[in-house]
Amino acid sequence: MRIMFKENKKVMAENISSGSSNRIVAETKFRGDIISKTDFRIDGEVEGNFQTSGKLVVGKTGIIKGIITCENADIEGKIEGTLRVNSMLSLKSTALVEGEVFTDKLSIEPGAVFNVSCTMKNVNTPLNNEKIADKAIK
């Protein structure tokens, strides 16, 4: 019986992790790098590099300072630094983004603050090519 219980428990853990997302709640501060393969919601404060192959959601109280890489992003809070979104970046009316942005598609609601240098590229084009091309021209 113990073996079956352990096996069932293991299967449950696998099922829970495959469809879940991560979250940093409001009034939580985190310093350091985060790497995740699932969707992530931030309502607290993160200082450091952030990477997910899923979707990033930054709630109204969320703040991220650092280098951010994700597949898609919905931003309601504050971003300071470099934001690299492989597909769709959506800024809600309460969003404040400052720094550099690299994305394929961009949606900005009226009221959002977007103080950035922005590069829009095809997802399949490496983002570092623009710096190489700039040096070749000079």
C-alpha cells in the first residue's frame, strides 16, 4: 500500500505543476534572478533578472527592476530596465515602463507611460543584430 500511495502522490504532483503558474504577491520583495518555464504573475516587487518561457503578468502593485525575458507580457504595474518579449507586449492604462523594450507586437492602452527606446522585430530575428549592423555602418 505504501508504494501505491507514493506513486499516486507523485502523479498528483506532476499534474499540479504542469498546469500551474507562479506568483509573487503584493507586499513581497524579492532580490535575485528568477528562471521559470511557466506563467508568472507579479504583484510584489522584484529586483533582478527575470526569465520565463511563459506569460508574464505584472499587476497594478507589481514592480520589476532588471532584465526581463518572456514569451508574452501583460503589464499593469511598473517595469524599469530591459524588457524582451518574444511575441506580444500589452500595456494596460496603469502601466509605467522605462528603459529598453524589444518585442514583436505591441499594444498600449491610453494612459500608459512608455518612456523607452523600443525595437520591434520579427520573433525569428536575433535581437543583437541591430548593434552589429550599427557598427558595420560606422
